[in-house]
Amino acid sequence: MRLIATFAILMLAFGGMAVRLVVLQIVESPGYALIASKQRESTRPFPARRGSIYDRNGKSLAISVDLQTVYADPALVTDARREARRLAPLLGTPAASLQRVLEGDPQSRFEYVARQIDPALARRIENLKLAGVFARPEPKRLYPNESVASTILGFVGTDGEGLSGIENQYEGILRGRAGFMTLEQDPSGRPLPQTDFRYEPPVQGRSLYLTIDKDIQNYAEMELENAIARYDANAASAVIMRPSTGEILGMANVPDFDPNRFGDFSQSDFRNRAVTDVYEPGSAYKIVTVAGAIEDDVVSPRSSFVVPDELPFEDRVFHDSHAHDTETMSVTEIIEQSSNVGTIKIGLALGGERLDHYVRRFGFGSATGLDFPGESPGIVLDRDQWSGVTIATTPIGQGIAVTTLQMASAYAALANGGVWVEPKLVSATVDGDGSLKRSSAPATRRVVSGRTARQMTEMLTGVVRRGTGMLARVPGYQVAGKTGTAQKPVAGGGYGNSYVASFAGFAPAADPEIVTIVVLDDPDPIWGGVTAAPVFRAISEYALRRLGIAPTADAQRAAEQMQSEQDLVPEPHD
Amino acid sequence: MASRSATVTRPLSRPGRASGHASELRLGHPAVLIAGGACSLVVLGLVMILSASSVTSFANYGSSFLFFKRQLLWTILGMVSFGLFCRIDYRKLRYAGYFLCPITIMLLVAVLVPGVGVVANGSARWLALGPLSFQPSELAKLAIVLLAADVFARKRERMLDSFSHTMVPVVPAILILLALVVLQPDLGTTVLLGTIGMGLLFVAGAPLRHLTPVVLAGVAGTAFAALSADYRRARVLAFMDPWADPLRTGYHTIQSLIAMGSGGWFGVGLGASRQKWMYIPNAHTDFIFAILGEEMGLLGTGVVLGIFCFIAYLGIRTALRAPDRFGMLIASGITIWISAQALVNMGAVTASLPITGVPLPLVSFGGSSLLVMLSAMGILTNVALQGERKMARRRARAGAPGKGRSGR
């Protein structure tokens, strides 16, 4: 009996164990398998190399280098104090702070020890074989030219994402996709043999070729910096572009920053002011009014207007910049002397409806299509918002706000025979297989006829030859251009005592290769013809030489020839 | 008696010549089944030891086969011993307990002497024996079975009515052994020794009024011991809720459960355990069942549990059919021993019982455990063999005309 009872007890116990085994290995199995994989699986990222950014000639503007990041798994660190003391001399970090990192938050399995360090140093650290301390690749973005083109390029944050500029705009192309490897590891982080692992290779980022010419860009930036110093200006922008293709050869802004250490600069230094900031263009804008009036046959370059030096209109009185007697001026003279009163009269003759039409055809009031981060469309009032005075302010570039790039594009339309071309900064992307993929052809639209454009060019040549823009002359090249000097509006309405000075133009006038615009914020003296024109001259001259545009052997004669073709009475030079 | 036993064992030693008992060693013979069950466990154990120890062995000694080879050596020794005890008439072991007990006590004392006993993981359990080490507490199990079986066989069941007859001299002897083992400290083996002792008292027919206080005292003593030492209290708490401190006190249990749980129906494949890669400490000793569960799934654990179950059945059957009371007690003692030890080990691995550090009989790595266990299985086989012979003779007499009744 006792034996049978013993047997029963044993069988009961074995039966219980059998039930326990079924519960554990079948019923609860999925749960434990999950814990098991969570405990053993470790995903190691393989960062994608960010695509490079090159200028039009393949010079590096932004590149990524593979550095190593040292990190710790505090759960695996055996002796934080000893390990910290061994790391300290290599990293040049106090042992005490390293020890805090290695001890870590008890829940954390990942703490940064040192980010983006030299791979050789990382290897020395790995050779110490410290428990729970590992290294893995983490690329870092480098800008070898430091501040050059910084406001175009933008910068990349420590975690590798483009935070502004081209880096931000083309994030999808540049970034690529990080790969990873998921493998099973033992408690000290060594991979287990005979286990499955998943490997997803990184998709490397693709590179970009910009339309920028690094040397032109660099020169323009230097010139702007000099101008700011010379004229005590707040800020300056310049755009150099090819009128026929819309390619931006240079887009300089001062202040700028060094994207390698963007943290040392203020937010406002990051702005690509040429596209993000708007200003009232003043006289440089008069080309819209005059080109529209010529295109609509309201005036011709030789049409004459009686121009006093002031004009009361509605509740305002408009003045020319310099006092003069009431005189009869041709449209050409109005442009050359930059007469406000004359231009207003041309605008009145054109009429509000047609003026608004040409304002928009020249690309004002809407973004250029460059799609640059933070790009402003400018401020152009809709027709139904016009007040009585708007018909008088718009022709002379008041009550309207534009970006530097919009102005450059408008001048490029005249330079390009009346066809507006969408500006662009990216000429090609490099595909995954290494082949170059050119950007699609830019959008274009005819703004005015070729004849109108030619006549405008002729008049703008006069501005430089004998008008307000004589300081913009480039030896050996015929330059067409226009000054601008505009009072800055102040917050709350009205105008203050500071000015935006600008000069926009193109060269060679007969067959324009480059359009250049220089905008200075609050220079002293205030006049665009005095401050912006010389900067324009320097930048244009450099760009023309750099691009290998042959100087006209006798620019003077060429100009005269062009004038006779236009059946204009040649005027004495200067 | 000696001459009779010689004739009984002859068929086993020379089966070919003993034509009269040619059928004795047929496949379904309990002795064959016990031997077969034990051998299956030993072979399975060797396979699992190779798998489970290879990582630790390689990490610590630069060879994956070190533990396996050592165990192989012990297996050969164990098999020789098994064969020997199969042939030796168990009745010759009647006095063995009286020698074995003092020897075991001496060895257990020696273990406690600093410098003599080998200390590992905070307890002194081993005696160094050249390149091998020996664990005297394993011998204590056999000593208790042999001693108690003979003492209770000599006392008539009537005599057990007296409390002092029941207790003396077995219980004091057991208590000395328990005391020495608990000092190592090794609570798991202590509890196991106590269980074997109490099981024998129960089987021998000690009245329940005597047995009850002994069991209660045992339970109380275990509870006191479990809660008196900090590390044991932590183990009990970890048993209650291993997730309270998953990286320290609960670690062992959780890793074991993860191994068992990820096995599923058929396991991750022989040799493919992940948990043996330093996740489970002692993967080849006390937690080999977890690795087996991971690699071979419920199929593997079920087979092992089934074999233990089958051995328990065969053991009790052997006890029921034993030729004499000593044989009955020895068979049930060994059966309770192997079954209880298997259950305590599996209980720890499946988190059904607190972790106590008891190896899985015949499977876990550990030479002395294997050697002593195989010897015990040899003795059990011998009892089964003789029991079957006696039954066969009785059947033969009953079957012979006119002798059916006179045989009684």
C-alpha cells in the first residue's frame, strides 16, 4: 500500500511537471521567444554616406568623411572608474565625466562617449578592449571652403540631417538611407554563430553639382564684405547668373557663417538673403514700367515727356532725386537720369491694368521656382488692393517688395531677348550608378518682344555710359544696367532715413553672358550709383574674365555700331 | 545464501550458458528496461553536455571538448560500476551501509576542512582526486538508502510501532549527514537526503503518527535554513517573482525560462542553443535541462521526463516484486532518490521550485553524481533481475501440475 501511495505521489509530481512543461514550452513559448530575441538581438546601424555638393566645375563645396563615434553600453561596463581613467588621456576628457557616462542611466543601453572622432583614435580605444565600450562609424559633414557659399549650402546637424539651404532642400537626394544589421549577440556583445542576421546595406546619398562657380562665388563674397566695410552697410547680397539658362553662377550674402561650426553663429547669419529677404527696389525697378510701355507701344525710347522735378499726386508729392528745372526728356533720358517724375508719367500712360500685367510677367509677386528653403515670393499688391497712389508708386519701385533673385531674373529676361528663364542652382545630380543626371530644362516665358528687349538694353547701356551708372563700367565690355536707391519703409508705415542701394545689369550688352545684381542694405553714401555700381563692376569684371568671355576689342566702336543700327543720334561719350 | 545468489547472477554474467533462463533478458524485461532507460539518459546527457559546455569550455580552457572528455571518462567509470552492481547480488550490500555511512561522514568532514575541500561558488562540496574531483554528498545519498534499507528490513513492521525503534539508529545517522551537508552549504542536497530518508520511513511502514512530526520538523528546518541565509532568502524571493530583479537574483530563473520557452515544440535544433552563449551560467550542470528544452523543445523535455517517469514506474514495480524486504526498501529508496532529484532539478529549471543547485540525475555534468547514480541504478537492476527470477520460479511452480498450492 505504501509503495502504491509512493508511486501515486511520484506520478502526480511527474504529471504536474509535464503540465508545467507544456505550459512553458507551448503556451508561453511566444512570449519567451520574444523576450529572448529582445535580449539577444542588437541592431547596428550602417550610416549612409551623405552625397557631396560640388560647384559647376567639380570643386568640393560639401563632403562627408567617415569618422567613428565611441559609445558605451552601461549594462556591460564592468568597472566604470578604471575604464574612465584609461579613456581620459586618449579623449582629453576629464575621467570623472567619462565615468558618469559609463555608469549611465541604469535603463540605458546606449550612451555617447565621444562623437565623430578620428578613426585612428577610435581604433586605439577599441584596442583597449574595455568592457561595454564600442565604436561605430558616424560620418561628419565637412565644408572645405568654410564660409564660401555657406548661405546657399546651409548645414547639416550632428545627427546628419540637412537643417538649412541646399542641404535641407535636397535632403532626399543627399541623405541616402542608413542600412542596418540585426544580429544576435551574447551578454558581452559578441555576435553569436549559427544565428540568423538581417543585413540591409545602406543606400549611399547622391551627390549634387551646383551651377555655382566657386571662384566667382568667393570673389563676390569678398567684394560684398569689402563694400560693407567701406560703406558701413548692414548687409549685402549679390547674384550672378547666366541669362540664357537661368544658371546662378554666384549668390553671395553677407553676413554669412562657417557651416563647419554653425553653432557659433546666430540664426540670422544662416539666411540666403538674396532669396529670403525682400526690399523695395526703387529705381532699378523702372525697367518694368518702361519695358511694358514700349512693348504696348505706349511710348518709344524717343517719346518725350515734360518733366518737372516734382509731381503732386493724390496725397503725395513725388520728387526726382536731384532738383532740376522743368524740362522735356525722352524716355531714354528719363531712364538714364532715373527721373521719378518721368517714370511715373510713363506708368500713368501705361495704366494700372497693364502695369500690373508686366509686374507679374517679369516674375514679381511669386516665387522664382528655385524652391529654395525660405524663399519669399515678394510683396505685390493685387489690383483690387491698390490705393489711389499705387499707380504712381509702382512704376518707380515703391510700395512693392522684391527679392534680389527676382530682380536678377527680371534683368536676365531683358538680357535674354525678352524671355524670362527660371533660375536654378542645381545643374546635375549623380545617380546611384555614378551617372550624371542633368537637371531638367528650366521653365521659360516670353515677357516682352526681342525688339523691346533690345531697346531696353540700349537705354540701359546709356545709363552706364553717361547716366547714373557710370561707376559700373567694365573696361573692355559694354555694360547695360540700372541703379536703384530706395528709402526703406519702417514698421508701421512711412519711410525712414535709411536706404537700400542697388545696381543691376548685364554684360556684354550686345550678347549678354552674365547678369549681375548687387544690393547693399543701408550704405553710406546712400546712392546705388555710388556704392553698388563699383561692386557690380568688380564682380562682373571678375566673372567675365573667369568665364573667358572675350572683351570687345573696341567696346566703344561696337557700342556706336549698335546705336547706328538703332538709328539713334550718337551722343558724346560721358 | 551466498551460493544461491551466485546461481542467480550467473545468467546475467553468462547468459549464453544459462539455457534455463534464456528468456530472462528479453527486451521487455524490467532489468533491461531500467538499464536501457539509464543508458538513454546518460547518452542524451553526454550529447547535451557537449553542446552546452562547449562555449564555457572554449572560453575558459581553449577547447570545446574539455568538459565533454572529462564526463566521458566518468561515464566509462560509471558504466563499469553499473555493470559490477548489476552482477553483485544486492544482498551482499546489507552491511555496506554500515561502512559507507562512517566513510561518507569522514569525507564530508574532510570537505569542510579548509584547504582540503575544494571551494567553488561559495560552498565547499568537492574533494580533489588528482585531475578529478569528487563530491561526497553524492555518496551520502547511497549511504542513506543502504543503511536505512537494512535497518528497516531487520526491524519487523510491528517494531516500528515504537517511536524509538522507528527513529534509532537511522534518523540520527541521517541527521549527522544532513548537518554536514548543510554546512557546506548545500541546502538542495540536504533537502534531497531528508526526502530520501523520509520516503524510506514511509515505505518501511512507519506509522503516520511517527512520520508526521518528522515531516513537519523537516519542513520547518528547511524553511528556517532557506530564510536564515541572505543568498537563500534572495533565491526564495527570486522564485516568487524573478522579474523583481531580472539582472541579478532573478537572472538565472529568467534565462532558464527564456531557454525553455524559446524551445517550443521541437526546439531550435541540436547544438543551436543561444542561451548557452553565456546567458545561462552552469548550462552544462544544473541547467542542462533548460538547454535541452531550448535545443530539442517539448519533444526533448517530454522524452526525458518520460524516461524518468518510466524508471520510477519500473523502480516501484521492482520494489513490489522484490524477493525480500531489503530489496523492496533498496529499490524504493533508489526510486525515490532518482525521481525526487529529477523533480527538484526540473522544478528549478522551470521555475516551479526555488533554485537549489541539484544536478539532473544521469544527465547533468558531474562525475561523482554520475558514478554514484549509475551504481545505484546497477543495484536497482540487480533487484529487478532477482525479483523477476523469483516471480518466474513462483509462476513455474504454480504452473506445474499439483504444485500450484503446495508452492505457498
